[in-house]
Amino acid sequence: EAGVAQSPRYKIIEKRQSVAFWCNPISGHATLYWYQQILGQGPKLLIQFQNNGVVDDSQLPKDRFSAERLKGVDSTLKIQPAKLEDSAVYLCASSFNRGLDSPLHFGNGTRLTVT
Amino acid sequence: EDKVVQSPLSLVVHEGDTVTLNCSYEVTNFRSLLWYKQEKKAPTFLFMLTSSGIEKKSGRLSSILDKKELFSILNITATQTGDSAVYLCAVKAPSGGSNYKLTFGKGTLLTVNP
């Protein structure tokens, strides 16, 4: 089974620039998550999709972050404009469904450095 | 607000030692607790625990949950250098409707020296 694919692996940008990350979940997984992991911290949920609909974006800084999953498969996360504190690893995860017994499977992440 | 606290934050041991990692939580409507291992990239799933007192085991790793005292432990016996990683604990709870969310702890950085 192919895992969760993310790109790019690394990105360095200057503050106020914009950046986009891409994620392709495991085939057949209806639920997709974007997490932000700051160095030394656990992952923090930014947004959760069920198919192409958003089910939780309560912790997404909507003034600068946006995400979409238009066809219910792959997803993009965008930051515009970036701030220094956005430097983190952005992890995409997917699960078969959003239910109790469905563990998350993570991609390798995109490491973002904002200078 | 849901809270997951892991201890210790870091640990250095020698190959062959046994380690115990701790995870305590304060969560509204707890449903399950998950352990992940994170090396330099993606967290990989280890265990999911939902019932108190039932040990989950996979090779040298084992974990148990105490729902009364609100904690879990992850044991690794006969540690190897390949066990060096960050071990993340996460708790699953409802986030509204039929959705569940995971709240992660900060992780325990385990270093196993040869």
C-alpha cells in the first residue's frame, strides 16, 4: 500500500512571501488532515477534511492559511503571507474514515523555514 | 481544553536497557489513546488503546492504559539503537458531530547509545 505523499520535502521562503504544500492521501482514505509541528512540540491540527468538505478548521489561522480538497482526493495547504512563526513541519495525514477505530497515517511532511 | 502531558521529555539509555515512557491526559469524553514513533520523518502508528488494563504488545514494545488514573505507559525492552526516536502520545476525543480529533503531547525523545 502506498503511503501518504507530500511535496515539497523542504521549502525556504522569506517572510511575507506565499507558499503551497501538496498532499496525496492513501487511496480510499476519506479523511484528510493537515497538522503543524513546531520544533519540540507535538503536531497540532490545522484542518480536517471528510471527502471534499471541511469538518474542523477551528485552529486554522484563516487570515493567512487556506486549504482545499476540491475532488476529495489530494489537497493543498497555502500560507499567504508567511510569518517567521510559521516555520514548522507541515504534516499531512489520512485515515479510512473519521471514526473511532481509524488510525491516522502520516506523510513525511514538508519542512518550512521562513527567514 | 484537552491536555496531553508526556514524561520524560528526553531520555538517554544504553542498548539493552528497558525504558518506560509516560503519558497522562485530561480530555473531555476520552475515546482512545494512540502511540506513534517519529524518527526524522512521518510519525508511524504503534498502538491504539481503548480499554483499561489490557496490554497491547508488538515485539519488544508494549503499552497499557489506565482510564481511572488517566495515563498510559509505553515499555520498550532490550532497547536497540534503532529505537532512537521521538515517541508521541495522542488522545482521541469527539470534536463535534461524528468527528474525532487527536490531541498530541510534546513527545519523549529517546536516544539509545550503543
